[in-house]
Amino acid sequence: MVRRTVPWVSQLTYLEAVVVGAFQGVTELFPVSSLGHSVLIPALVGGRWARDLSVSAAHSPYLAFLVGLHVATAAALILFFRRDWVRITRGLVTSLRHRRVSHPDERLAWMLVLATIPVGLAGLALEHTFRTTLGRPVPSAAFLVVNGGILLLGERLRRTAPVRGHTAVAAATGSGSGSRGSDPGSVPASVAGAVTVAVGEAAVAAQRSVITRGRPAGSGAGSSDAGPSPAGGPSVADEGRSADRRLAAMPYGRAVLVGSAQILALLPGISRSGTTMVAGLLRGLDHEDAARFSFLLATPVILAAGLLKIPDLFGPQGSGIHGQVLAGSVASFVTAYLAVRFLTRYFETRTLTPFAIYSIVVGGLSLGWLLLP
């Protein structure tokens, strides 16, 4: 009697779904690469996890599963910055209606549109190639080490980068940030050469001390709480508007350069938020504004990437895993919301260095483990 061998069918368990979903929500926003962790975690756990959770395998249900996680992460960002997105969307609509850009919200809306185009085109052209050829454990671990190096280099170079007018000089002098017909990011060469990053950040800190006077300590810069402070100071939403005005003062070309840094995140192990933050720091933003711009930039990219592949959830790849997708998406939504809430506070006073060390250590240890005979 000949025994028929039934091929093993890859399937996701609820435990896998919740664990990977939770990691996705955190690592998508922490500058440590969600895709890199999505590849490394199954490989390091091994066994069934390595078989079930492969982004490079053809027709893998893991790909459809990750689509749901990306949509959930984008939803968490939209919820946290909901009042900002209402203003930005309204600014885009009014700009199209009146065929002009005269308000900071309109300017910021077009910055986000233009800064998203390069990574959108690169993603359509290169995502499949990068995922199938590099979406494996060893390259992902190596790129995670590279990610740590990028973050460390960014912190080192920012100390010598010239401060731009929209963060330092404009804040210190109180000059307007959205006047028409001028380049709000430009300052005289003699001034730019004399102002250092430390002085610029001190000016921004002084401006924020006025905005946040009377605000509870550690209340963050997001827009999730629009109520006034107990001491009668400006609301958190007021500070959010002030931050968006500073961002809107950037020249469009500079915003596009920062947005283009997201292309590096197509490589598994390179962080989207990390590269955009480094690019922002090198273009004169401080940590808090760089993080905020990074999160605003990431929202349409993550959402579009998820919605573009949402049909996969209802095709053969998504067959039998809808419950797991829902469980993982809930975990991703919750952890992403907590992550962005934490990071908007963290980057008020701290740097990328701890995330750089984490990336180098985890990437290096993963490389050693995976390459051991």
C-alpha cells in the first residue's frame, strides 16, 4: 500500500497573529524597522513560525496578513493626529478650490503630497524585487545593523548641520512662517553661518516654554487631547498647530528630500521613521518636529500600501486567516497608538541614540545566530 503524502499547508495561528501584530505597531513607528522585525522574528523563533511567516515565499498568507496590520497602524496614526489631519485635509481642499496656497495648513498639505510621490513611485517599481530578493533573515539582520549606523551618523552630523530659518531663526525672531512669495526657510548667509544647532534648539525650546506654560508635565505634542490645560494655558491642539506652522515654513524642496528618505525603508531592516527623522535633523529640524513630520509623512504611505493590497485579503492568500488578520490588526492598532503617544513625548527631550544601539545590537546578535553552523 502506497501512502499518499499530503503537502503541508502554511497557516497562521492566533498566537503568531497577535505577537507579530503587536511588534508591527511598535516597530513601524519606533525607528527600528517593522519589516526587518517581521522577517527576523519568525526566523529566530524557528519551527512552524519560520514556515508560516515568510514574506519572500510566493503566495504566502503572511503577506495578506501584513496588509491588515499596515491599515491598522495607519488608522492609529490618523486617530492620534485626527485634528491635524482635519486641518490638513481642509487646507488641501480649500487650496484646490481657490487655486492658491496662502495658509500654513494648505502649504503643509501640499508638502505632504509632494514628499510622498517619490516613495510611492519607488514602492510600485521596487517593492516586489526588494521583498523577494532581500526579504530574508540574513539581509534583514545586516540592514538592521546599517539602520543603527544611519541613526548614529545622523545624530553626529546634526551637531554640525546649519540651523534652518524655520526652526531656529524664525522661532527666535518671531518672524512669520507662511508669507507668500518668500522662502521662509532661508536666512542670510552671515546669520546661518553663525547659528549652531544648540542655539537653534534653545530658541525652539524657549518658544515652546511660552506655548506650554501651565501645561501638565509630559502631556505630549500630539493632538489627541484638545482640551485646555488646567492652569489656563494653551491646549495641546494649540501646540500642534504651532508645530505644523513651523513645518509648513520649510521650502518644498527640503520637504521632498525628507520624504524621499522613506525609499530606503523598502530595504528590510531600514526604518521609515528613522530615515525620515535623520533627514529632517540634517535639514535643520529638531527631534520633536522631525518626529512629527515623520509620522505625518508615514500615514498616507502606510495607508496606501495597505489599501493597494487589500484585495489580497479576499483572494487565495487571505483564505482562512480573516480571524487572525482581525486579531493581529487589533494588536497592531493598540500598540501603534501607544507608540506614537510615547514617541511624541520622548522626542521632546531625547535623541535617536538608544534606538541606534538597539538596532546594532539586535541586528548583530541576529546575524551571529543565523550564520552559526
